[in-house]
Amino acid sequence: MDVFEWYVDGEQRGAIQNSRDGFESSPPGPIKVGPGEHRYDFVYTFNKFGFPDLPPDELYPDRTGVVYIDDVYFVPNV
């Protein structure tokens, strides 16, 4: 099982562990942070739990093992 996680200043703010085959909004809603500098980490781990390799199944025959990040933006906290 692959895992995609996102962190702010070393604190995990969310994760996805389910295979998906399309674009969707994650996390649901904004990640709120206070003023000042912050570090954002997006981490993809292939087979994080060391499960035996399995061939692609009927549901995900073209599994590529990647995560695409798009449309990230920052807005002022008003």
C-alpha cells in the first residue's frame, strides 16, 4: 500500500492511503497556519508497509505509483 502524506512544520496534516484513478481535492478544505515562515513537505512512500508485490488488478490496471500535485495557492488569513 502506497501512502501520500503532507506535513506543515513537521506535523502531519493529512494522508491518503487508498488508490485513486482521477484528480480530486485533498485535503478537503484549507490547511490553516499562523503568520510567519512555515515548511511544507509532501511525501510519497511506495509500499510503506512492505506488502508483497502484487500485479496490477482489474480496478487499477495502469497503476503508476505517483502523486500529482496541482493548484496549490496561499491566501491571507483575513
